[in-house]
Amino acid sequence: MKYIVLLLVLCAAVSEAEGQRLFERKRPDIIPLDGSAKRIGWFVEPGITYTLPRFKNDEEEVFRSGDTSYTATYDPNGRLGFYIGAGATWFTRDPVIVDYFDLGLAYKNLRGSESYESTLVRADSSATFNGDGTFAERFVTLSANANKFIQVRDYQFVQLSLGANADYRIGSRYDHAGDPILNEHDFPPDLIGQLHFKVGYGFKLRSKLLVIPAIETPIFSVVPEDQGFGKLQWFSSTYRPLILTVRFLFLRARNGFDCPPPIKHKGEIKTYKQDGYHP
């Protein structure tokens, strides 16, 4: 009996030690918090854009006046565009809410198309029309983000980002066979201001390199007036801009030495304890 009790006590002790070891285990920091990395880094992010159209097209009455009416069915379609950006990052000392901020400048190309079929009815007569068109926009974009890591494995994480962007048009091309008055064409202004959300899944490949594929979309337009959680209008349809990027985020090591040397304070040798990153 005493051997059984001893075995149970031994098992309990081993289980407690194992549980404590697992409880105390900490995932390695994505951004080092021991001062081995500078607080300021940089990134580049190539990518593509896509103007996501609605999923269902319905016939709509564009206008009616007396015995005259105009109805149309618009069929928008997205196209791929080019994106390239770069900028600076600033890592926080206490990444409880935000792990890092970034400020970047990018070139953004937004492209799409629209076709339509319509009917104009006036008194006892009617006429049908159809046409199509394409658009291509080129913007310079200034953006800022607050970014948070949610670790799922030792060197893998989900990145959630909330930010703002200001886009300035540097070029555009519109081709459309339809009547712009009957179809009430409209386009974004030269300067666009939006809030956006981004989600990505990142990997720490080396001690100084993070790779983060991500997708970004606007969630609210300040300029122009919001048309539905960040959508923008080209011709007679609205589109949701999507930006798919791969961010290469580079960390910078501190200069001078890898490990803090001991220091002498009031005649005593002490180990230097850093309070965070160094710019």
C-alpha cells in the first residue's frame, strides 16, 4: 500500500513540475524586447490591386419624369492593377495594444470595367441601348497604420492593422461607349481620404526579417462621401478596392555590441539592463 501511495505522490510531483514548465513557457518575441533591435525599422511591399464589384446585378430605374423613364442593368467587373510601397516602422516598448506603427508611400493602380443594357421609354415609344467601358487610375498613396501581432506559433502570427490613407491622382484613363448623362457617370476626386483595415499572416524567417502577406480594404471614405464602407464609384457602379501585398519588414540591430557590457556604478560592477529599444 505504501508503494502505491509513494507512486501517486511521485506522479503528482512530476505532473506539477511539467505543468509549471508548460505554464512558464513563453513564445519567443516576434520583435525582440531585450534591446537587441532598434526601435526604427523599414519595409517594402510589392503587391497587386483588385476592384471588387458587387456580386449581383439588378435592373434599376435611373430616372423618371412624367411619361419618360430610363432603366438600366449595370454589370461592373474588377481588374488587376499594380502596387508597390515602402516606408518606415516604429516599434513600441510595451506591445500590449500595438506592436508597431508604420508610415509609408506607395504607387497604386486601380482598374476595372463596366457594361450595361438599358431602356428609354417615352410615351408610347421605347429604345434600347448597350455599351461598355474601362477605367484605369494611378495614385500616389500616403498611409499610416497601427499594427498588432497575435502569435499562433513560435515564429508565425496574425497581423491586424487599422490605418488611414490619402491618395492623390497622378493619371487616369476612361473609355466608355455609353451616354454619361443618361447613365449618371461619376468618378473619385483627385484627392481621396479613407480609413482602412488590413489583415495578414506573417512569418519570421530570420532574426532581422519578417514576411507578411496581407489584404487591405477601405472601411470608410472621408473624401469623397462614403458610399458603403469605403466603396468608390466609377461610371455608374461602385467597387471595393482590395490591395494584396507581401510586406518584407526589416529589423535593425543595435550598433556597437550584441550584448550589453557590465557597467561600473558607485564602485560596483553591475549588468546593464535595457529598458527597451534604441532608435
